[in-house]
Amino acid sequence: MKKVFLFLLLNNFIFSNQELTFLHQEYLKNPENLIVLKRLAKEYKEQKNFNKAIDFFKLVMEKEPDNPYNHYELALCYKLKGRPDIALQITTNALFYFENNDRLNILKADILLDMGRVKLALDIYNNYKETCESDKKAYIYGKIARCYLELKDYKNAENYFIESLKLKANSWNYYYLSKLYEENKNYEHSLWAIKKALAYSTKDKIEAEVFNKRLNYLLYQKGIELKEGGQIEKAKEIFVELINRNRLKNCIYVEKANYWVKRL
């Protein structure tokens, strides 16, 4: 029975805190068991316990240094932990030996983009936009769009966002497309894009909060634009929409909208 349980556990059929305890017991019995080490590293990463995940991915790398996937996972954990500097060092070192590894190259570009080294990231993404597999094109196009947005090349950014979204809907690409339209003072399109972002959003609480804050901000800005343009009734409608759609506990734009609804 115990062997069956271990087989199911190591092959991703089951997992819970109880099984995590069981895996640790197996690790203590045999610290050289590479399958157990990988399973522990993966589960800690999925639980967002990146310190523990890093510890186990390091052990995995000691036993299997020639597998580029292990370098990728370790670097990704450091990126997710908020240490892009270490993540970049790991990917750069790994690419010395695995220079043609697509996953490592694209992760390096992602890290560079996070660090604000946009042109270097864009060069890497551009190397893959024609050759990457079809299921990766939406991701690459979205990242190229992000780079152009950072560089204020709005035309190219919009084109690549649209091409990416044609291939696959993505809440964050809609979010950044909303930012693009807002930077060009197009609140109508910006609102459309952020509403799309919310429609395709996952159940992640942080994502929902970020998107809803942006929606409230844009509705308020649109209301002010209408008010200052003398379209009082339309402005009031927008402020009421903001109040009714609000999903946040505390939001200054809701307070401001209430202020204007009472006075218009």
C-alpha cells in the first residue's frame, strides 16, 4: 500500500500537506533520491515558498547539472522571489553551456524586461518571433509589445498586443493595452481593454485588485473628462457606474465619484 501511495505522489496524482510530510520522510531516508528532490522543489515552488524551492532545486542541480531544465527552474524561482539579479546570473551562466536552449533564452529576456533593460530583452524576443512554435507566438508577441510600450513606440506596441490577443486572450496583455491607450489619452479604448482584462482574469486576488483599481481610476478620469467638456449627465452616469461596479474595500476614486454625483 505504501509503495502505491508513493507512486501516486511522485507522479503528481495527489498532493496535500500530509503528502508533503511524507515526501520529507522519504527524503530523510534517502537524500539521494532525485525524483523526491524534484517533487519537493516543484511543490514548494507551486506553493510560492521560493526559499524552500530554491534549496531543493540546488540539490537537484548538484545531482543533475547537465539538465538545462534544472537551471531554468532555479533561475525562475529567484525571479519569482524578486531577485532578478541572481536569476540573470544563473541564466547567463547556464547559457554558456546551453546557448541554444529556447526556454533559458526567453527566461533571460523576461528577467531583463523586469530589470528595465528593455532593448536587450527586445533583441532576444525578436530572435524568436519568427522561429518559435505556434503555441509560443502569443507569449512572444505579448512580450515584444511590452517592450515597445516601455520604449513609447505605441504603434508597434499596439500592433503586437493585437496580434498576441488574436492568437490567445490574456488578461495582462489587455491590462497593458489599457495602459497604452491611457497614455495616448484614449480613455474609451482604455476602459474597453481593462474590462476585457477583468473578463479574462484568473481568480488571483492580487490580479483582481490591480485590475479593479485601474478600472476605477479610468472610470473616474473618463467622468472628469466628460464633466470638464460640459457633458454633465454623461459624466454623472460614469461616476454612478464607478460606484456600482466597485469591488474594492477602500478606493479614493469611489469617494471622489460620490462627491461629484452629489454635486452635479
